[in-house]
Amino acid sequence: MKAIGASIVLVLLVAVVASAIGVVYARQQDRILFGALTQLIREQDDLNTEFGRLELEQATWAEPNRIEQIARGQLGMVNPGAADTVVVKP
């Protein structure tokens, strides 16, 4: 009888130790994954900031007045006169 009781205690002790190791492992994985999540959120915020800056820069470069100034100044473009205009009918 004593051998059966001792083996049950030994099995229970092994189960408790295995459970404790499992808890420690799960907590460590949680810490690692939380660190990775925090880093990814920081990168997302940085990318969102950069995206906003690029949208603002694109809007500045694509401003109609700026494009017209470049077309007239650097490319020598002008509005066509009445004689240069051709109306095409369908």
C-alpha cells in the first residue's frame, strides 16, 4: 500500500513541477510577444507619420499654381490662342 501511495505522490509531484514549468514558459513567451507587439506598434506609428508627411509633400508638389509656373517658366508653355484651337465634333 505504501508503494502505491508513494507512487501517486511522485506522479502528482511530477505533474505539479511540469505545470509550473509550463506556466513559466507561457509567461516568458507572453513577455517576448508583448515586446514584439510594442515594437510593431511603434513602427506602425512611425510609418503613419511618414505617410502623412509624404501626402502633404505630394499635395505641395502637385499644386496647380506650381505646375503652371513650371510649365510656363521651364517648358515655355502658353495657353493656345483662338487661331490655334480646333474644335472636333463627334
